[in-house]
Amino acid sequence: MSRRYDSRTTIFSPEGRLYQVEYAMEAIGNAGTAIGILSKDGVVLIGEKKVTSKLLQTSTSTEKMYKIDDHVSCAVAGIMSDANILINTARVQAQRYTYSYQEPMPLEQLVQSLCDTKQGYTQFGGLRPFGVSFLFAGWDKNFGFQLYMSDPSGNYGGWKAAAIGANNQAAQSMLKQDYKDEITREEAVELALKVLSKTMDSTSLTSDKLELAEVFLLPSGDIKYQVCSPESLSKLLVKLGMTQPAAEAS
């Protein structure tokens, strides 16, 4: 039945489905998992890197985490070339707002404007949906720390904890069980690593398979976006007992 209705994004099937948009969501299911957790003192983003070749120059490439503005960052799951276009769009919109109003763009407004772009690609002929989902983490003066998830259809929502990419449903159900409202940033990192260790396809967690980023406030009141270095991540994994120390492993 679907074959008659899945050639274009502009045609609804008799059941009211847009198959091309659903197929775009399926493409994200093949990408590395990304998890976002909102804590009382920050937002934690963690992602599984699928490209772990020994030949890759890891210091110059990030696969999952991107900074959009001083107060906003995002984690990505899906087709990276599609993500790059949308991230550049979001960066330009954030800078235009700052230039016009002399203050950072409210987080939900930024997410909504990007989702409007995504929605346009599901409504007009000759275009295909962006095959990418985002987790946006940030802070603004109106609502403090926030976490948003958006998908190829242009839908978005605010979440306390969310997962996108491979095995996202299993990760989401684990987060539902273990998330507490007054969770601290350190506990959020621990929870994210625990969930990822149980939902990742590979057997052991190592720093070269992960990217960890945090958004939090400094004592001065400035917003800090910090990506965890591989060395710090290795120490953290050993401390939490999720991997073997290098000396023991060899």
C-alpha cells in the first residue's frame, strides 16, 4: 500500500501518514545514540561515536556535539551533512538576533525557527526532509536551563531527559525509570553513561567511542559550554567502573 504514496513528501497516504518523513526518522535509527539530561545546575549531552577508525584525527573532528552560540549547544543523530546545514542556519539566526537586540536569543525561539525550516522541507515538492534529529541544550534568562528535542518532521518538545539515534526507545525507558527531578550535573553524567553502556551495540565503553559535553553556569554568572577531553572521560569511566584502567586492560 505504501508504495503508491511514498514517492513524495507532499502526498498523504489514506491512513494520514507522510511516508518520506517516517523514512527520514528511520535513517536516524541507524546513527549513534545521543542522550541529553537536564539537571538543576546544568545540561549534560553525551553521544556515541560511530566512526572510531585509528586513522581518524580525533582532536580536529567532533561527530556529535556542536556549539551554536555561547548559551546553546546541540547533539546530533543522523546524516551529518544535513546537520551541518541546519547548524550553520541556527548559528546565523542566533547572531542576527544578538546583533538586532543586543542580547542572546531565547532558546525556544531559536529551536522553533530551525524547526520551521525543517517543516518547510516536508511540505513542498522536489525537496526531501532533513535526515537528522537534534538535542538542544542551553540556558536563557527566562526559563534557565532547558533541553529540547526535534525530529525531521519539524516537531520539537522540551524534555527533562531524552535520547535520539540507535536504541533510543530502550534508552528512553531507562531514563524514565532512573531520572529524578533534583538531579545534579555529576549524577546526570553518571546516569547518561550508565544508560549508554546498556544501550550501545559495542560491549565496552571507551573514551574514543564517546563524546561528552556540558552546559552550566560559572560562579561569575557566565554560561560555559565544555566538551570533556578524552583523558578526563577515560578517568571518569574508570572511576565509575564502566571500563578497565589502561594498565589492566593491556
